[in-house]
Amino acid sequence: MKYELFSRLYGEAQEYIDCDMFVGERGWQEWMDEYNDKGADVGNILISIWDISSKDIKELRTITKLSRAAFSRRYDIPIRTLESWDAGEREATPYLTRLIAFTIWCDCNA
């Protein structure tokens, strides 16, 4: 999945409190044909995007099972910045969270 599509679906998913509503209200969209032809379960794709869209950086790091130091190296984010995000003192910018979520989603759905 290209980032543009993921980003659109991620943004739409953030508008929903309920996963079933998010999935159910998508209807059939043109992009789904490509995944359906490859035998992918479009429903599971949407569920996984909805799930990851609700995560903050600390929760995303937990998904990767990376230590703070390893996560810092992977994404070139200073450790102090990660510490302040983890402690809730600061928040990562939405675009950065979305980009990191995309890379993690791709790794999990490869």
C-alpha cells in the first residue's frame, strides 16, 4: 500500500471510536479491487489501520518491541525526545506519528 492511501485511511480511522463503524462505512472503493485480486482480506487491512491509528509513539514503540535506544536509532529521534513523549510531557507531531505508524504497519503487513 502506498503512503498516500494509508494516510487517507489513517486519517479517516481517527474519526471513529468504533472499528466496526469505520470498516462498515468504507463501502467498496476502487483501491480494494487490487487487494481483493491478490487474495488479501480488505476487512483485516482496514481493521489493522484503525487499530494503529489510535496509537501514540509509546504504543507504536511497544508494537515494534524495540527498546527506546533502538527505536531512537531506527527513526533518528533523540532519546530525550522519546523520553518526554513517553512521559507525556510533550507529544509527537501528528505527521511524524503517522509516518512512523506507516512504517510499522508495512513491516507488520509485509
